[in-house]
Amino acid sequence: MNRQQKIVFFLLIFPLTLYFGFRSLNHIRNLIEAQKAVSETKSSISNLKNENRLLRDSLSYIETNDFLDQEAHEKFGLGKDTDTLLNLPQPSPNSKFDYFYPQQEQTPPPSNLTLWLNLFFY
């Protein structure tokens, strides 16, 4: 190779090689980003399929008579013939079980002046 051929090679071939190299890297980067988007979409689809399965399971449970009986019992107080009703006594002031029903103290709210003083000086 003489000197002119080397210059032609350097001025024509080398820039073309760099250009196609950068384009190839750009395409590879685009392919990697597309692969990430595809994997995220697949993950989203699997999550939605799981959620759909759970919703179908809950719908099938809601359509059963057991669910209707439970809701009638909880919401409307309706029961079956086998249910037992317990009447619990209301707490009295002299009851030894006062810790189940703590007394709430009725304290008046602080005045506005006290609130402002507490805000600025404490």
C-alpha cells in the first residue's frame, strides 16, 4: 500500500466504519430497551392474570350461599335456627370489670389564649 491508498482508506473507509459501528451500537441499545419493555409488559400481564384469578375466586365465593348467610348474619343480624343468642349485661358503675370499659374524663378544651401562648412561647 502506498501513501495515497492509506490516505484514501483513512478518509473513506475509517469514517464509514465508525458510522456503521455507531449505528450498530444504537440499534443494539434500542433492542435492549425493547427487551426491557417486553419483560416489564410480561410481568404486568402475569400480575394482571393473578389479580384476575383472585377476583374470579372471590366472585365465585360471593355467589355461594355461605357468603349470603354470613352477610345476612353480619349486616342484618339474621341467624340460623342453630345460632345461640347471648345477652351480656351492661357495665355498672360498681362493676369489678371496669377495666373493660374505661371511664373517659370530660376535660374542657383549653382557651384560645392558652393555645396561642403555647404555640409561641413553649
